[in-house]
Amino acid sequence: MIYYIGADHAGIAIKTFVKELFEDRGHEVIDLGPFNTNRVDYPDFAAKVCEAVLKNEDTKGILICGTGLGMSMSANKFDGIRAALCHNTFSASMAREHNDANVLCLGERVSGYGTVESIVDAWNNSEFQGGRHAGRVDKINKLGSCRI
């Protein structure tokens, strides 16, 4: 599996940690930045990761900011992206199993390294169950083009 990863200045440490976790587990990780703690805007890196996931079939993304909130809000603006902000293993498993989340969002300021490792493993080791959930995911995907 190929994962695209990005962060803002508040997610650099966890980004490096998560990248190493995935690589240690045999996955390819493409780091889309940033590469230092200079202030940047999270929507810019959410866009980079989401565009890469949408252009490259069978890939997933990981986005990290201080809380994960800004990244998840930004990522979910992209049609076809189902970004899940996860602070625990149950949410991470359900995001994959029931919602077919293709982007995992994490918050460096709210989750420690041990928790992040557990979340990453739960998300990575879970698979979409399909069945009754497939229709719901289709409905989510159709919402992307809704306008009031």
C-alpha cells in the first residue's frame, strides 16, 4: 500500500513518527511536507494529500495538524475523500470498516505517541466491510457535489 502523508507546522513530530511506523510495517510513504516547523496553512497540505490520493488508485492519506480538526474539515471538501479524525482505536477501525475512510486525520496536540500508534494500527489493519455500508458510502460520495 502507498500512503501520502502531510501535516502543518503543529503536526511535524507525529508526521515523522507515523511515517516511520508505516515504513516499518512495509508500506511506501510519500511525504508531501512540510519538512520543518515554520508556520504553514493546513488546507494547503490537505489539498496536496487529497489530490494525490484521488489521482492514484489504491492509495490512502494521512493528515496531521494540532487537533486534526482543520485537516479533516479541509480534506472532506474533496469529492471522493472520506477523511476521518480519529482519537481512539474504535473510531479508527469503524472509519475503515463502516465508512471506507481513505484519509486518516490525527491531532499531535491531543494524542500521544502510544495512542497514535494504536490508532494507526487499528486503521491500517481494518478493511471496509461493504454490504449495508456500501450504500451509505455511496450516499456520502454523492454529497460531495451537493449545493444549496
